[in-house]
Amino acid sequence: MTPYSAVVAGGLAGLAGAALAHVLTAFVLRAGGGAWLSGPFGPPFLALALNLGFLYGAIGAGAAPARRAPAAALGFLGPFLGLSLPLFVISRMSLPSRVEAVGAVYVLALWGTIAALGVLAARTRGWRGALAAVLGSLAAYLFLTLVLMALPGYDATRWSPLGWLPSPVNLLDGLLSGAGLCLALSLDELLLRKTKRRPA
């Protein structure tokens, strides 16, 4: 996959995934599922787990066209189970450091999924794919941060999670996340090819 096609495929997959994630999550919330599975100590987590699962399921499908089904399954199950299972337990425990525990679960589930997708989608060694996927996603996050800093009003409008129209920020996040991850994997493959062609 060329860098250009990687950006297009990854960006479109992330954009579609962000839109699908919002619509399906809104459907669950409208059905009263906001607090499903959550214990008495909270926080509600199902909507976030579903949202990230649908988003990275789509990105996984775009990142690994030759292994689309397993990549989509990994992209969905990684954040969904990675968030749901620990938070199912945490929401039933009275912890003094609840915010830190929830934050740690979120970071591990999200970035663990990204690294695993890199391993699965890589056409180089697995560790290189994991590193490329993480670096590409970090670059996408930094670019999104710069965009929001340059356009402070862009993030000012509050969009209801119950509405059927996804937030422009979420759509941009999905587009950049998919494009960044896929581009980094493509560049890693391109770099390896050029290194092998270089005369000794």
C-alpha cells in the first residue's frame, strides 16, 4: 500500500468508523444503556467502550485489507473488552484512587489495541508495526490538538451524544486517527524496502 492510498484508506475507514460509532452508541444510549454493566460506584463506561470499539474496528479493517476480518475484530474487541472488563470490576469497588485507575485502564486499552493492530497489519516485523502504529496515532493526536488550538471555536459547540449527527471533532479525530496509523505502517514498509535495496 502506497503512502497516498494508506492515507485515503485509513482516513475513510476512520471517518466511517467515527460516524458509525456515534450512531450505534446513540442508539444504545437512547435504549437506556448508559449505565448498563456499571456498578454502584461508577463510572458508566459502556458508551465509551462501544464508541472506541466501533471506531478502531473500522480502522483495523482499513489498515489490514488482507486480514480485514481479524483486524476488525481485534480493533473492536481490544478497546471494548479492555475497558469493559476492568471497569466492570472497578465500578463495584470503593477505591480511593478511582480517577487514576480508570485513566490507566483507558490508556492501556486504547494504546494496547493500537499496538496490536500494528502487529497484525504490518508487512514488516511485528514490533516495527506496533511502533509505527503508535507513532502514527500519536502524530494524529498532536495534529488534532494543533487544529483545535488554531480553531478554538471548532470544539466549542456541544453535540448531544443522543443525537444522530456525530460531532465534527469526533469525525476529524476518526479521520486523522485512521490516516495516521495507516500512513505510519505504509512508511515503515517503504523504509524497509529502500533499506533492502541499498547496495552494501
